[in-house]
Amino acid sequence: MSFFSKKFRHDLLYSLVKLVMRIFNAIPRDLAVFIGACLGLAASLVQKKDMHKAQRHLLLTMRDEVTPKQAASLARSMFINFGKNFADVVRMGRTFESQIRPLIRVEGIEHFDKVYNRGKGVIGVTGHIGNFELLAAYFANAGYKSAAIGRELYDKRLNELLVSNRESIGLTNIYTDDSPRKILKILHDGFVLGVLMDTDSFRVRSELIPFFGRLSNTPVGQSVLGLKTGAGFVPVACLRDGKGYKIVIKPEVIIERTDNFDRDLYTVTRECSRVLEQIIREHKDQWIWLHNRWHTRPKEEEKQHDPSYN
């Protein structure tokens, strides 16, 4: 019975996603974004457990910066922004060039071009903030050789929809369990590789890295790739900005290399994480606070604060 109920839930979700995609692509963008916002608001009212989790994470990390009332408001805004972003993501395969790209402005493109033009590849360091799907779409559509790395979705039909959406705007899709040689070749060929580095996952190599003042299990695969290939690390995010978006590109993260690879691996991951945190702090309502970012704890909790992290 549990098998069939699980299959029923998956079938229902897939059918709903297909229906929403069909509707959102048939109506004007402003109306689609408005409906997305309403769906996000409804989710914040219905998903009380997730609302509580988001507020708890906000207060856990920024107790001195936000009050419980502000945390609740930020969490609700997070849901609404997610709904708006979803509306544009499901429409981007058909309308990115004509309706979405004109609403995107870019800050710091000189930082990006400086690294991209070296021809050794770019690690686009980002996280689950703003519209990260549109971020990859923008660079692919703008003519940069671009690829996005991510985990395959549990439902193959939903995964096919996501991949098809990405490939429709010229983006190369790479799974986290693809051959390392494939990923290395992508960078050797001078591609931009977008990486979400703000998840606590047991599936990939990770290290405990400071994030909002607490050690957080952080993927380091992107750091290994960058250090081995000479690709540059460029923090970037696509943030909601009025009716459109603002892509923020920070200067390349550069560290002084040593003869200790593990030390360099830790250092560059820490510095990338630090810049990502700064972006999130400036746009608190646009990061998905639902992730169990601090789930994995160090064996000795008293060592959780890195003295070099200020």
C-alpha cells in the first residue's frame, strides 16, 4: 500500500507541475508571477512546519540582527519570492529571450569576464538564493559556454522537465555522480560551471566550514576541481529586483597557494562560503532558509568556531 501511495503522490505532483507549466506559459508574465506569489503565500500559511523551520534558522544564525517578528516576515517573503521565481523558471524555455532577459541587469560583469577570458574555466559559486536557475540561463543565453551541476531529481519525469528546460536555452546539464573526467573536460574547455555550495549532503565530499558563525558541512568538490584545473572561483547570484532581476558578480576568490593541498582546499572553500554569506545577509528574504544547513555537527562542539573566521 505504501508503494502505491508514494507512486500516487509522485504522479499527482508531476500532473500538477505539468498543469501549472501549461497555464503559466499561456498567460502574460505579470499574471504568472502574481499567481506564483499567491501560491508562495499560500504555502507559507499551510506549511507551518516549514515556516517554523525557516524562522528557527533565521533566529539561530542572526539572533542579534532580527527579531522573531522580523524572522516571520522574512520567512513569508522567502516563500513568496520562491513562488515568483518558479513562475519565471517554468516560462524560461519559451520566453527567456523575449520577456525575461530584458528585465535582468548585471553588476560586476568585468569580474566574470576577466576570469572567463583566461580560458581555464569558471566555477560559478552560488547557492539557493534568488533565481539560481535563471542565473545559469542568463550566461548560457549570453553566449558563455555554460554548464550546471546538480543532483538528479527523485522523479525521472520531473527531472526530464528540468533538464529539457535548461537545455532549451543552451545550458549543459551535469549530474553530481557523472564521471569526474566529464566535469574536468568541461572546465578544460573553458566552460562556466555553476555550483550550489550551500547544502549539507552525505552524498558528496564535504568539510565543516564556517557559515553564519557556525560550522556547516559544505561540499568541496568544486574547490577540488578549481584547484586542480586552474579554474577561477567567482561568487555570483541572481536576485529579485523589482519586477525583474539583478545579477550580482563579486570579484574572483583568490588564495595564496601552499604546498598543502588540503589546507588550500579548506581555505578556498571557506572564502567562497564567506562571500556567499555576505550576499545572503544583504538579501535575507531570498535565501531558502528551509535547508538543514547546520544538521551535521562536529564531534567536539566546542571547536565549532573557527578563530580565523571574523
